[in-house]
Amino acid sequence: MKFRPLQDRVLIRRVTAEAKTAGGIIIPDTAQEKPMEGEIVAAGPGARSEDGKIHPLDVKPGDRVLFGKWSGTEIKLDGEDLIIMKESDILGVLTTTVAKKKAA
């Protein structure tokens, strides 16, 4: 099934939570909190201003984002749990930096 969010909404797939702490303690499924990090699956065209112009979103499909604990609406599409929320509910985009090594 294809799903296209409207206006400034995005569809997010939560990342899998770590089952082990940094100290090596295994956390059972019942005690784990839902992660507040996800990957954008689909994004709408953007918000429409009062004069009718569309302002594009700052995020795009494939971006990893952080969002608030109670943000968005949980939905199920094709048996997969997803979240739909407005772009304004996203706290930030995670980026990876690759350090380039100088050749000697």
C-alpha cells in the first residue's frame, strides 16, 4: 500500500530499541520504552501559507530524526507500526559525520 502524507506531515518508522545498556545489562521487552528516534518513510509537499505558496519541508525520506515522547499518531499500515506527525513535532535531524583521513 502506498501512503502520501498531506501538507506538512511526515510518516516515520521507529528505529529498534537497544535491548542492552552500555554496561551490558539486558532490558526485558516489558520494561523498554519506545524509542524517540525514527526514519522518515514519506513526507508531504509542505505547509501552505496564507498567500497560497507552499513552503517545502526541511526533512526528506531517509532522514533519521528525533521527536518528542508523546508526538504524533500511531498507525498501522500493512502490518507495520508507523507514526504520522507534523514537521513541527520533530525536534531535530541526526546526521553522521565521516572523518576523512589524510594519506601519508
